[in-house]
Amino acid sequence: MMNDLFRGELTRLAAVDAEKMSKAWERWNRDVLFRRLLDNEPPTLWSAKKIQQWIEKELERGDQRFSFSIYPLDSERLIGFVELNVASWQHGNAWVGIGIGEREDWNKGYGTDAMRLVLRYAFDELDLYRVSLGVFAYNPRAIRSYQKAGFVIEGRERGALLRDGERSDVLVMGILHSEWEAQQGAMQEASGG
Amino acid sequence: MNITQSLFESEHICLGPINYDKDPEIEARWSEDADYLLMVGLEPARLTSPAQIKKKYEAIEKRQEEDKDLFFFTIRMRADDRLIGFARLEWIDWSNGCGYVSLGIGDPNDRNRGYGTETLRLLLRFAFDELNLHRLTALIPEYNAAGLRLFTKAGFVEEVRRRQAVNRLGRRWDLLHLGILRDEWEAQRAPNESTRERLTSF
């Protein structure tokens, strides 16, 4: 039986090519909206050279961090990244971060599909107990995507972001291994599998 | 403004620096206390020698110097400077005004005496009056009843409940994120501490 861990319905996950990824990041970093949806740091316009050094260093931390490139199925076009950071093996916890850098690829379901792949990896392969993520209240598109992948909102840190003089909440979302299993079962039943 | 207001002393305790000569021996004893370790962190319990603890202190001071996102304090008795615990404000996100707070009282005989409450009051004043932060978070596993009481009494509210995130004592526990905002702290601080009072009395 073919059981490809890294191929979904719309996307595939691939190894991170440090050179290709750093060139993409150099460009994505200049898109302020992308940056402001992605994390809470002031955007810094790093050179591709500097980014590549970081990526190469991070790739060596293989026991804690699992990084992937996102490609549309059967395409060589790098459209985003997803990474799983294991916060603790003892507690079976990881945080996930994902981004589709190319704007033309937003709203096509790529992020949701890639997230499902990485959850399958987290639960089936790494046998983690739960996966968490942080998302900004002003990013409803991402929140919907995470909910579709099975995450539930577990709370909100009030006013944890200050942008353009306005305070916004940071939501914490989580999914348990057991919830993911139940969801797989339900999907199989629905498809008559 | 009251520039003579003490940031580091309260009634019984004070916040102080690390004492490399005395503190490692004391903390090494605490590292044998499973209850203490259960309350102060999510790391696996680890027996630690005084020499390893010295190295840890060096790493803490290095991080304070280089990353500028950590304020580390020892908690000491005012009367005789005896070490009773540790406190941290860390992972400070300066552009958004956020930080995390944690503290631990090492010796069981020093617990339930209000020292944690006194420490937290100093930490909140330092975070809001000195660092000008907007909010603080504390991460507390649901089994830590004393910690939940301490932070709730100081005005923190539950904001996030990471379900079953902690694997301890043979079962799963939720991990709570408790938060307090600057204006909540301002509203509940003692009247003689309020900004207006201090302004008019200056």
C-alpha cells in the first residue's frame, strides 16, 4: 500500500532547500501584510545570505524542529513553509507555524491542506499528544483554516499585540491526538472508506 | 513620580542579585525536593550540583546581558539576606509591551507566609512602573493550587487553557495562561500607591 506521509490533496511537503527558501524569504519579508499576519516581531529586511545561514543552522536542530517547504502538488513552485517545534517530548507538546508567502496562492486551501499533512506527521509519526499555535485576532482567514484542520480556540491573551497604535488579542489554539484520530475516522466514514 | 520609592524591598523580603558564594549550595538542596520542582517548572526533575548551578547562573546573567529580555532576581529575607527563592520577568516583547512572570519559594518552611504575595507585588510594580509593560502572563499547571491562588489574588485572570498540555504524576493536566493588564493593576493597587496620590504628595 502506498502511504505517502507528505502528499495531500492540494499540496506536498518537501525538504527545505536552504538556498531556495532564503531567496523566497527575502522576498516574503518585504510584504508587510504577510509579516504582520505571521508573527509579533517588527519586520526586519534580512539579506538572503543571512537568512540562508539561519536556515542552515536551524536545520541542524533536527531533534526539536521539523521544517518543511510547501509546494502545490506536482509543481516545483515554492509557495510557503510549515514548521513543527517540539517544545517538550516529555509532555508530547509542539507548536506549529505556517505561512503561504506568495499572495497569489492565498485563499486556495493550500495552507489548510499543508496543515493537515503536518498534523498527520505530528501524530502518526512523532506520536505527539497535542499541537498548539498562536494566531492574531485580526487574521480570521487563518483562524478558519486552523478550525478546518481541527484546531479549537483555547483562549486569548488580551491586548498582546500593539500595531498602528491599536491593541489586539493573540488567540491560542490546540488540537489533541485523540481529536485528530476521531476526525480521521469521521472522514473515512464519510468517504465510505 | 516618586523616585525614592523602593522597587526592591517590601515588608519582609527583598529582591536581590545572585550570590555566587552562598546561593548554589542552597539551590542544590532545593533541587532534591520533588514538590518544589513540580511547582516551578515543566522540565524533568534533575538533581543539580552546586557547580552546575553556578554555571546556570552564569548562563542567566549572560542571557540578561545579551538578549535583554530577562530580569532575574533572587528573593531574600530583608532581615538577614537569606535566600528564599527566585523570580523572573522574561521573554519580554518590548515592541508589544508583554512579558512572562514566574517565581518560586524554595524551602517548604518559607511557603504560606505571604512571601510569594510580597514578591509578586514587587514584580508587578517593576514590570509596569519601571519597564512600562502593558501586560504580564503567568503559565501555571492546573495542579498548582498555591500558584493559581497567588496570581489570582494579585488580579490575574485565566485567559487560555491549553488542554492536557502537562504530563505529570501519571496523568494529563491543563496548562493555564493567566494574564493581567496594566490598567487592571493600576485599578487595584493600594490607594496610597496610586499615581494621583503620589503626584499630589510629591
